Amino acid sequence: MTAELVRGQNHPLPDTRLEIRVSAGHPMVACATCSDEQGVVRDDWLAHPGAPALPGVEVPTGVTEAPRFKVDLDAVPAAVHQVGLLLALPEGTGGPAHFGATAAPFLAVISRDGVEVASFTITGLDTETALVAFELYRRQGAWKVRAVGQGYAGGLAQLLGDQRVDRARERAAEIQAAVTPRPPRAEPAQLRTRSAADGAYGRSSGTRPNQTPAPDATVADGLAGPGGAQPGPADGQQDATADTPTVPGGPINYAHPRRRSAPPPPPPAAPAPEPGRPSRPVAGDATGWSMEERLYNQIWGMFEDLARTVASYRSAVEFAESRMDQELDQALSDPRNRIGGAGDAARAAARAKCEQLTVQARQALDRDLAQLAAESDVVEPALPPAFARWDNPVWHAYRVPMENPMALRLGDLQLPETPELRIPFLIRLPLERGLWVDSGRAGSEAAIMLDEAQLRKLAVDCAVTHAARLLAVHPPGDFTVHVIDPAGTGATSFAPLVQSGVLAAPPATGAQGVTETLARLTQRVDLVTMAVRGGAADALPPDLDTSEQLLIVNDFPHGFDDRAVTQLRYLADEGPSVGVHLMMVADREDASAYGPVLDPLWRSLLRITPVPDDHLADPWVRHSWTYQPPAVPPGSTILRQVLDQVTAARRSWGR
């Protein structure tokens, strides 16, 4: 399992032969220093592109966007107690002026067998042009890695001086000279071509970059935030550009054909803060082509900020407790301190220091949380219906949209340290995987406290609210909902959908209803798949419903035979690519008789719950996020009002 490190955190190294991979998307210079037990770096203990090899340490020979350090700690001299891995921005290359103007560098420690041992994202950089990324150090006969992330605005000269390197300024100049590019030769006029537009998204000073944690690319019981394919910001809203000419024999244009060739406009400027106070938050302060995209990026920026600040707090508390244990061990290692006043004084001092560090960490956490809470108070009222809670006044002014949204709110996310701060949980549209509303009680403390029948009704109610939101945020006729309720146990919960007339047909009941509905949707997937693969979309039957389809299945596997189960798995696997999506309301234990046959089905669906549950885990900092399902305010008729408007718009659109 990969350890996601934060500043100051260390991790044992299971292997002595390692590769440290760096990624930042811009050119960097990689260097390494070796130091003895007193922290002294000898003249021949500095590796850089002009002299890339030391015993046991090797750095790249030039400037690269993805430098790799190769380390063999068994080959490092016995006098070396610490290896520092350094990164710097090259001078005179036209690249970024400082790390604050670039993407945060990401480092991964890879073992000999290719397993990622630890990773570190160096955030919070500003005017720094050089930094110490990692330290590999000996500890009680073993090697450990420490995430440092210490930056220097004075560049390599200041960094090397702090590393106690002799003639630091001269050595820094030598390194920069070794990577300074030579002037290019003149190119014959007949070979010059117009360069392709790169389509990169810019970053405005003082704003967040586009945030794309891609919560829709999830793994079982977890968010794949920052692992999985990550689409660019608002891929569905980027226009095609074909204005770059192609010259025979010229360079290939690798630009995305649907990506704009210019960066999005900058976000609105925030009001000037009062002296001594933090800047006031503004809704939509992230970059994007539209306010919807700006809000989407801002929300996921808030998610990252909350994850990062809580991870820093937890790391600081862990460090304080570890330091207290070390001080106690050191004080009590002397037998004379184990009894009497000296031992008691040592214990009291260690505990007092731990409490002081913990209080300082909590103060920093509270400060960051207060800023995020202020931002949330501004952002929530500005959200469009697709992003808003059901109690947001925007729903009372709801009008059926004419364009598809870029994302949908599935609920809220929160952490134990911040129960009052909730971040909207957004997934991109169109859906890339189905949803599973878990009506079981296994592994959930909140679910165990509920009666089984009550929990099942809450699960169906939750599915209905999700379906209603999907219908409400799509243009008239662009989204169709089918329901399979074999035993009719969800009739009360499905009543708003039935009575408003938004369903394609009444809920299918009994084994025959299951068979007919699955056969109809399976045939649609087959036809559309063949048409898309064969490039014959015009050959589809004229009466085929080309809108996005959602199938809600309740009480699975009741009423399902082996053929129906196979068809359901087929819809879950192949349906999303051609606009057929699945929403299961089921308890996995009810289908335990099928054994591992259904494991791929459960893994293909995003599990959500009808009660608060901490089952979502992001692989970025490995927090367990508590998911809060969406809820219509008690006694509110907003759901029925919205569905009635959807029905009226469909009738008008049908004429």
C-alpha cells in the first residue's frame, strides 16, 4: 500500500534499491547531496547534471519534465547518513519563474519490483525556485524517507548554502551553466511550419488551477481522486478547433481536437481584504469557461484544501506523539531517571511539549477550516440546481434546462475533524458507471441502528431523489427512467415518479416484467453498440429512444433468474458507453447465493448509502470520508413540484 506523505512525515523503506520519479509538467534540474552524521557535504558528495553520479546515487544528465533519481543505498559510503534529493528551476529557458506559478511537483518512491512505496505532493510553494524534496536517512540501522518540501526563494545558491556545501554560489552557477541550452541553429525557411496549439489551460495569479479530482472515476467503496482516468475540465463544453494548418513533412499536431487553443478567462477578482484579515471568498473564483465550470473547479479545490489541511493536522499530531515517545525513551534509558523527581520531570516536560505541538496544530487547522467554512457559505447559495442541495432556494426558482449539465451532486462529504463543514460530492455527466444504493446493514454503524424495513425504504427513497435530480437537470426528453420492482415493495417510494408521469412505463413487476424490461434495454444496447462500431448511426430504427436511459432495480435478486442476472451484468458493463445506466437498490447479502459470480457487478457500481457512512476513501491522502446522502426537507413538496415541471416541459416539447 502506498503511503501518501505530507511535510515532515517519514516512512520506512522496505528496499535499498529505489527509483524516485518526479512529475510537475515543466522543466526541472535534479541534484542530490550526501552528508555525514554532522550534516556536512563534502566537495565530491554533490551530484548534478554536469556530474550525475555518486556512489549509490544517480541523477538525470539534463533538464527534464520528469526527472528520475536512481538510488542504491547499499552502495552509499558508510560515512553517508543522509541523501538529499533537490529540485530547481533552470535559468534562461523561458520556463516558469518560480514554483508557485506551476503545478505542484509530485514525487513517488518506487521499489526494485516496481511497487510504489511512498508519494509526496509538494504544495504551498510560492516564490521558491529551488527546494529539498526528499531526504533518505539512516535510522537505527535502517533507511527511511522523509517528505521535506523545503523551498528557497534564493535558488540553488541559497539551498546549497543551507546544505553546508562549500562555495555554494559557485557550485550553483556551475549547475545552471551545465543545463543552459545552446543557441539553436538557423532553420531553413522552407522547413519552418506553424506550431500546433497546445491547448493548455493557464493559471491565473492568486487563483486555483483547474481542479479535476474526477470523483466519477471511482473504485469500489472509494473515490479515485487525484488513480483513474482524469478528464480535463468540462470536456463536454470545449469546442473543436481545426485552425492549425498541416504542412507535409512538418510536426504532428498532438493537440486535443476538442480543446480550446486559449486558456479560459480568469475568474472574477476578489474584493481587496481589510488590513490584517484574510481575503474574502468569492463564488466562482476558479478558472473555467463558464460559471458552472468555475464553481465545479472551486468545489473540488475546496475538497483538496480540506483533505490537505486535515492530513497536515493528523501528521502533526502523530509527529508530536512520536516525539514524546522518543523523549520519554531517551530520558528513561538512564536508570537514574526511572525513579525520583528527575524521571517525573522528564515525563511532564515531554507531555507538555506534545500538548503544545498538538494545540498549535489544532489552531492551524481551525484557521484553515474557518476560511473554508466562509468559502462554503458563499459558494452554496450560488450553485446551480445540478450542484445544489434540495433545500437551496434555487430549486424554488427551477426551470427545465435546455442544456446538459457538466456534473451532478450525489450528496455531501465530510471528515471527523469537521462535522459541520460539508463539501458537495459531484460526479461528472454523462455517468461513466452505475450507482448502487446499499440497503444492507453490513459494516455501517448508522444502518445497524435501523430496522431492516425502514432501511430498505430509505434506500428506495434515496434512489428516487437521485433519479428525480437526473431528470430535472437534463433538457426535456433527454433522460428516460425505467423501474423494476418485482414484488412491488417500493410502490410508496416510487409514487412521486409514477404520479408525475415522468416514467417511461409503470414499474415492472413479477418475473415477466423483469424479463421484458431487461430484454428491451439489452436490445437497445446491442443496436446502438453495433451502429456506433460500424459507423452506421443513421441505420438505427426510427422509433428507437436515443435519450439517456436509467434503469432502477429494486429488491435484487428477487424475480431474477440466471438469464436475467447475465443481462443485468451486461447492462452494467456495456450500457454506460451507449447511454444506458444502472441504479441498483439492493443488499449484497440477499444475493450471496450467487457467490463470486456477482463480484464484477458490485465492483462496477459506485456504492452510496441511504444513511451517513464513512465508506468513501480517496487514494490521494487516504482519508475515510463520511458520505451524507441527499435529503428532501421534511414536509417539503419541492420534489413533486420539480417533477411536475419536468412532465409539463416534456409534453410541450413533444408537441
